[in-house]
Amino acid sequence: MNTAGNTDRRNFLKTTIFASGGLLIGYALKGENIPKVCIQTGENVMNALIHISEDNSIHIILSKVEMGQGIWTTLPMLIAEELDCDWNKIKVRHAPPGKGGDFKQSLFVTSTGGSDSTRSEFDRYRMAGATARTMLVLTAAKRLGVPTEMCKTENGFVIAGKHRISYGEMAKEASMLPVPDVKLREPGKWKLIGKSQKRLDNPEKINGKATYGIDIRLPGLLTAVVAHAPVFGGKVKTFDDSKAKLIPGVRDVVEIPSGIAVLADHYWAAKRGRDALIIEWDDGENKSIDSRQLLEEYQELSGAKGKVIKEKGNVSTAFQNAADTVDVVFSFPYLAHAPMEPLNCTVKIQKDKCEVWTGTQSPLLHQTEIASFLGLSPDKVELNTPHLGGSFGRRGSFSSDWVIEAVQIAKTSGKFIKLVWSREDDIRGGYYRPVYVHKVHIGIGQGGLPVAWEHRIVGQSLFANTPLEKDIVFNGIDYSSVTTGAPYSDSIPDFSFELHTTKVGIPVLAWRSVGNSHTAFAVETTINELAHRAAKDPVEYRRVLLKDHPRHLSVLNLAAEKSGWFTTLPKGRFRGVAIHEAMGSCVCQVIELSVDNRSIQLHRVVCTIDCGLAVNPDGVRAQMESGIIYGLTAALYGEITIEKGQVKQSNFHDYQMLRMNETPEIEVHIVASDSKMGGAGEPGVPPVAPALVHALFAATGKRIRSLPVRIDDLF
């Protein structure tokens, strides 16, 4: 193993200074997809830090944000592995967004998304830990007058013979040393990496001490809620706030670009004030949008050739020579992210500075947007990132929509405010996984295997007109929407994958697993249909198509083994299977269910994953479990419908979540692998829906090609 990835001394920016009587190390790594942190006006744009205090505590400041995915634990494990510190002495917090620098490059490093936190930080964090440990060893050796070879480290101490010196005791002295070259530990010497660790954020989240954005309570703070237009893009024509101002506790009513904000002493006064507003809206040009009509338009558009994403051979000729053909159309609805903590943002503006508290995936983006809006330099905007009560992509909005809305309220009113969106605001507030249609045309050859595959996708772009457009959208093709998962095309002689990008006045945003959430369903459901037509077992059918892809075969074979795929099920039980590669990880899932009295009973899900090195195996299992439940929720219930430009759903009664009593037993098995590290936060989502509908076909003989699953379609 290369001990430092693709780093060298010039690419490793290190800064050590005396801070609060300890050792502070800032670090950045230039590597694959990890740009070197830029320097502007002599200051480092720090994206993560270690601070060793004189009391022996280890403070780790994360460059990524914790939103439930477990990096509050996994990333510190990387530092602790090389630092050789006392795991119980570690304290973690989110980093500030930094000061200036190259915005585009820094955005990749400081934003959290794409299931890349652990793999992108793997070398960076280990190097930081190794650097600190080496400096401490050098300090101890100098103190004791012994060679460094006589010193070893253990649990936060440097030990040389009978001498034992704590890290905290040497922190100040170590901070004065020049930064040394370091060598990372070989895998055979790892003590933490690859071994499950309890989450560091669990105690405070269990006892209620963890602070989320919605928990912010400060003197003089008013709560603000906003009456938004019922149609996206709508504007206020006139409003009457006289009744709202009579509500006890209401302190102000102000108009902002997105609607009318009511400010009050507490949330319920603000909500009652909003309910009392009389507003006349100009609905604008989106008032005729209908999501069901969109699906019909998309299905018609899918009949025409789109922009070619990738192709090989000659599909048209191949269809002429095929023994049989199959045509399948799949449709997918708008989906809300629906994190448990609704959006919120606290803002305090004072003369030439602004302080903000909000849970966000992209602190640097918001800092930059706020500074631009207020006419301040970024260093005058202090952005605090508390814990995030879920996100699934919603708090990664490139428009900074709820954040700028809060800043607008604070600026217009001149007051210290906390904006709170209700659950209804959140469900109806926009930024959805788009509507998509897939049309798949298959030519079948000898043995029932596909010899031609034509695949067309119709839907909105997620990254057009965003800061990442130039990195994700090429020649009009948004590659986040067209991920194909398992490499079946390698086995198909003639293949064409195409895209129609639509423009609709409904704001959209990456949803957990992004394009994989719908492409996996279309591809894997098609494969299961082809296996059935060929009278082949779906696992055996995939083995033929994936014979040259060992990673995919390994998860497929392990899932078949652990689920007992080739054994007989009890009467009334049925299985389904699907496999998909996303965010660098291969995942296979087998679902076991029964259908009785027009009700689906989910009994068991067996999940296998090859994510390369699993730094914290328990964390990987937790993310697979989370992804499975999230994916099942969407498959069984998820649908945002729009009529006359207005969202019909409003809360969890009509945008349902999978309940505890509906949740199946979930088993997760991690493949021992030396493959390149992949992500874990999102890859568990895509395979679950196609595995579900495959099992439902086994149970009922009915094909499901549109989501969510509707009971009436099964009987």
C-alpha cells in the first residue's frame, strides 16, 4: 500500500501554531478530486483541524458535516489511528467555512455529499494524525535525551523505557517544531480502521444535549415563519396584515421576495399570525403545471431519439436481427427529501458583520451567498453549523433558498430572527427529485440474452445553472441523472443510452442516491423481466451477464448465499433480487415478503456491499439499513403530485414514511475487498425498489413499472 496515497511534501499544506496552550494542525491534501486548499491574502483556507489541548483532550474539527451518516465517528477514527490517542478523549465539532480562497475548488472539499466523505478524507486525516504524533515523539525524545527509535506511543502518551509523557503535557512545546515528513501505518498495524466503533455523537443525541439548528435559543431572538406562494414562482399582489398584528406575541410583518414573513416571540404566535394574513397572489406562469400531465408528455417524448450518452454497435440493425423484442416504459414521481428536522436558519446582522446558525451540507456556499447579498466580504460572515437532523440532499441546495430567505427577513426587519419552516412548508417548499420516464427497448437473442438495448431517459437536470454545472453537465447531458449501475452493457453487442432534458418550473435537487434512484429501478426491473422471459433464474441470468465483473459477482453470490436464494421458501413467501453500483460501491439486495388481504408484509432484506475498505463496519451497516428503509419508503409511498401548479401533499399523513411495524428484518454483509474505497451513505437506496417489485411479481404475477407501488395494481 502507498503509505500516503498520491501526496508529497509540497502537496501537503501544514500549519502548526500555538493555540490555547496546545498543538493546532491545519491540513489539506491535493489528490484525486481533492484540490489543494487555496491561499489568499496570506491566510490558509482551513478545511479541518486537530487541536491537542494541555488537558490531553483531542479536538477534531470536521471539514465535512454530520447529518446522521456517522462521519462524526469515522473521520476521527482516521486521525486516532495514526495519532495513537485515547479514543475517549476525542471531542468533535464542525469547521467554520473558512475565509476566501478559490470558491469552486473549496466547494468540493467543504461540501458534504456524493457519499464521498470518508474516501475523500482517508489520506488527509491520517496524514494529520501521523504528523501530530511524529511531532510529539520528537518532543519527547528531545526532553528525555533519547533517540526517537526508543520512543513509542500508546493511548495518548509517548513512552520511553520507564518514562511516560502525555500528549497534552508536550502540546505547547511540540507546536514550536518544524513540520516533519511522516510515514503512515501499514494496514497490518491498524488498531481502529476496519474495526467497528461506537458513534461519538450517540451520547448527546440520546440524552438530548446535541444542538440542532432548530434548537437555537438566544436572548432577543424572534421566530419567523413565511407565507409562501401556493404556486412556484408566484408573487404577492396585495396583503393585509392587520389581523395578524393583533395576535399576542406577533412583533412584525415584512414582505420579502419569497412571500410575507411574520415575526413573533415564539413559533406558535408566528404561525397563528401567518394564518391570519390575507394575501392575494399572482400565480405566474407555473399555475398550469400538472405532474400527471408531465408524465404523459415525457412518455411521448421518450419515443424520439435523445442526446446520446453512450453507445456502441448499431442498435437499429441489431433489432432487425433479434429473435424477439421487449418494450418497457417506467415512470417515477417527484419525491420530497423530508428530513426529520425541517429547514431553519438563525440570522443576526450587526453593522458590518453577520452571524448565522443553520444545518447545511455546504457552509462555504452559504457564506459566499450571504456575503454577496449583504455586500460584505466572506470573512465578515460567521456561519455556525450545528447538527443536521437529516438532509438526504435537501440541505445541499445550491440556491441557498432558506438561508437567503432568513437573511432577507433579518435585513428587512432589522431584527435578530430564527426562520422556521413547518413540515408543511418543507413538503411543499420545492426542491424535489424530478419526475422521470424511462423507455427501454430490448432485442433478445440466443438463450434469452439481450443483444440490443436502447434506453431513453426523460427528465429535468439537477445541476444545470448551479456552481457544479461545468463539472457534471457536458454537452447538455447531466451525468448525475444517467448512471447505469451494473455493467450489463459490456455483455450486450449493441447498446444506446440517451437523454431528453426538460425544463419545468418546479425546483429540483439531488435526492439520496441522485440518478441511481430511478436508473437502478429501470435497469434491474428489466433484467428480472428478461430472466423470466428466458425461463432463467434471475441470479443465474445475472451471473452470465456479469461474468467478467468480479466485484458485482461477489456481492451477488454472497447475497444469494446469505438469503438462501436457492432454497425453498415457506408457503406464501416470495423473493426478489437486484444489484447496483453507485458512488463507487456495489450493493446487492434480496427481499423476502408475502402478500395477504391486499397488504404487503416485508419479512427480510439481505444486503451485501463491496465498498472497498470499510473503515467503520458498523457505520457501513447502519447506512445500508438507513438506505433500505429510505428506499422502501419511496417505493411504497413516495409521491409528490402537482395540480394547477400546487403541491397536493403537506405532511406525513399524505406523504407517508415506512413505520417501525412495517420494517423488515435487515441483514447486512460486507464483502472483504481490496477494491478502491467507495461510499456508503447512498448506495443502499437504489437496489431496494427493483428487488421489491421483483418479489411482488413472484407473489402476484403483476409487473410494477411505475412508482410508488399501488395495491390496486397488484390485484
